Amino acid sequence: MSARVALLRLERDDLIELPPPTRTNGNGRGLRPSRVSLPETRPVECSVEQLEGLNLWVVQGREQSSVYNRLMQHYHYLGYNPMAGAQVRYFFGWKGGLLGAIGFGASAWKLAPRDLFIGWVPRVREHNLHLIVNNSRFLILPWVRCPNLASKILSQCARLIPEDFNRAYGYRPVLLESFIERDRFRGGCYRAANWVYVGQTQGRGKKHVYKTPGVPVKDIWLYPLVRNFRRILCSGEDRCRIGS
């Protein structure tokens, strides 16, 4: 997807000429009709310690992907949006059934508080941006009431993501990021999972060109996956070993 976007930009700048498309790209089409079954509404109210068999598993295959997308469409306040580029998505549940889903994908292109926290200059940022992964969706099903479940899932994701990305894409991320809509959430689960608050977005969105805010202002939270994340992100290294 990233390569396609780059080629389209080159064509729009009259630097290359592409052949006519053979199919539409589906932008704005939304979810296709699907027969997948959503989980049964079954209230779960207990402490996280009482969730026997709590675990996460990677979303794999078309059917599981369809279930994930439907869950986001039905129960997440932002709804469903396809993620571009490298991504890993998880379901999480216990012996009593599914509890929710969480997704990680491409990081923000530019983010002043994050880039200042790292010590990035544009050239280095462009080279190492793939080593940051964005927590773009986090859904605990609305009938689940388990204190500390969210921070528990975030901590488990931090342990799983480096190897899962390496298995899928051949590299290990070194930093996680997430944006929390400050008028809607306080980010308590990220704080409890030892994420670091570094500032706020400007409310301009990905391609906003005006000075007035275009999207809600969000708090920026980061989580280093390795101790030497700054050295890696500020150098030409694109590989790392956990704990190095």
C-alpha cells in the first residue's frame, strides 16, 4: 500500500506515467456484507485476576479479519477504518469467551512532541519511522467490566509485538505510540501500563492545511520497547535485539 501511494504521488507530480488502473481501490466503500457471527452478549464482571486463561492471539485469515473489522464497526466509537502498511491485530479473551480486540499499524508521519522526545531530525525520521508502531484501535467489548484489564492487555502486547512484527515483516519495532482523545478519555490504562505522556496533537489531522483545528485534540502516549530506543531511532540501525 505504501508503494502504491508513493507511485500515485509521483504520477501526480508528472514524474512518471502509470498505466490505467484495472480496478477501483475501494476507498470509501466501507465493509462488504459478511455472514460472520459476532460474539454473544454475555456480561463479564470480575477482577482481571479472575479471568482464567486470559490470552491474546494474532488475527489471521479472512474470516478472523472480518470478525475483527465487524467488532470495530459495531462497538468502537471511531468505527471501522482499514489500516495501511505493516500491521498486527490481536483478539484477547479468556475461557469464557472473547473480551475484545486491539490493533497496531503504521505510525504518524510527523508528530512534534514525539519527535522532540526522540531527538529526531527529518532525514533520520524518514529512515526509521517504521520502527514505531501506532496503537490505532483498542476495544474492550461493552459488556465487559474488569478493572485493570486494559493495562494488562497493553503490557502483554508490548511483550508480543516485537516478535510478531519480526515474524511478519522481518524487523522489530522499538517504540509504541497511541493517541487518546482527551475530551473522551483520560488515558489511565496507558499510565498504569507505564506508557509516557509527551504532549498533545494540534488537532489538524493527517492532511489539514488550515490553522484552525480540524479533528479533536489528542494526548500522545509512548512506550519504549527497548532501553536504547533513542540510539536506534536516531541512527541508521533498522534492527535490534530485545533488551540490547
